[in-house]
Amino acid sequence: MFKIGELAQKANVSKRTIDYYTQLGLLHVETTSASNYRLYSEKALDDIRFIESCKKLHLNLQEIKERLELKRLDKKSYEKHETCLRLAELLETHMKQLEHEINELKPIFEQLSEDSQKKISNHINPQSKALMQSIVLLLQ
């Protein structure tokens, strides 16, 4: 269990950020100590890392909250029809955003010299390359 300052330090965010995420319902206080300190679990640290990675993808806090809620669902909940539909909607929205970004970047990339294209391609990790290929196949 972490006090807010410890969690902030481990997650490399401010205590104010943790307060804000808690107020928005993105983070949950696990328990309160005898001294009335809010205590957060290791799961909160994982959630902060997830939130920060979503922010890098330019998702707004409402979208992040929806993804966190889906992430927290157990297997039985996923099997419910409405949850599957919501997940499919989220995936479709994200895929459309990726398609839009790819369509914006593709002409710029194609204008580069072959050497520059190779340099850029060498900086993309294998998992990202595989993901991009999958997206292209899905969009066809």
C-alpha cells in the first residue's frame, strides 16, 4: 500500500495529479490508515501508468476513464453482450483515429528519400511494425 506521496514518486507524477485522478474516478483509494491517510494499492500504480500512456495517445480523460472501466472488468462481464458492443465501439473509434493519422503521415513519409524512409523504419520496434501491418489489413 502506498500513501499519496509514495505513489506520486513511484509513478513520477505530482500528488495533485493523483488527487485529480481520484476525484475524477480514474483512481480508487484502497483503504484509509488509522492516521486517516489515503492508501493506494499496486493496482493504482498500474492505473496511473495506463493513464499516462493513454495521454500520450492524445485520449481525453473521459475516453481514458472508459478504457479503465473496461480494463477493470472481469472475464464474466466481458461475456455480456452490451460490454462486447461497447468494446467493439471503442476499438472502432480508435482504429478510425489511427487510420486518420496514417493517412495524414503517409504522403509525408512517401516524399522522403529512400534513405530517410529506411532510417525512420529502423527506429520503429517490431511490435509496432506488426501492429501497423495488422491495422492495414483490417482497414482493407
